[in-house]
Amino acid sequence: MKSTWIALGLCLLVVVAGCGGGTAEIKEDRLTVGKVQGEIKVGMPASQVAELLGSPNIVTTDEKRREVWMYDKVSTDRVDTSSSSFAGLIILG
């Protein structure tokens, strides 16, 4: 009888722990045209640009051998809002 109560207690613990899912974190620091135009200036050091906008997805050089940073935030930012729960019932007899 004691082992039945222990098993039921463990099952309840697993079910309760499974229901405690995390919440999706939505980042408010979005890369927008306004942010780029307002904060990035010509001649600004690359380290400061990286601090403000983050690391670029692609770094290339143009025909004048200037470094060009490309940001593709649409395909890289993702918020996982799906969740699943699992509940099990074990009948010990």
C-alpha cells in the first residue's frame, strides 16, 4: 500500500512539473529602419554598430572595397509560442 502512494505521488509530481511550461519571450529590441537611421552615423566604429544592432548575418565588400553588413532579421528571429502538455494516469492495483 505504501508503494502505491509513493508511485502515485511521483506520477503527480511528473504531471505537475510537465504543466509548468515556460513563456515565450518576445524581444522588444527590433531592428527597424528608424532605429538604423536614428542611431547609425557615417564613420561610426564597427564595434559601436555591432553593439547597437547586433552582429550582422552577412559581411561582404562592395566594388569600392568597403565593408557591407547585411541584417536578415526576418528569417532569424523566431518566437516559439506552441506548447504541449502530457498527462498520464497509472493505475496500480
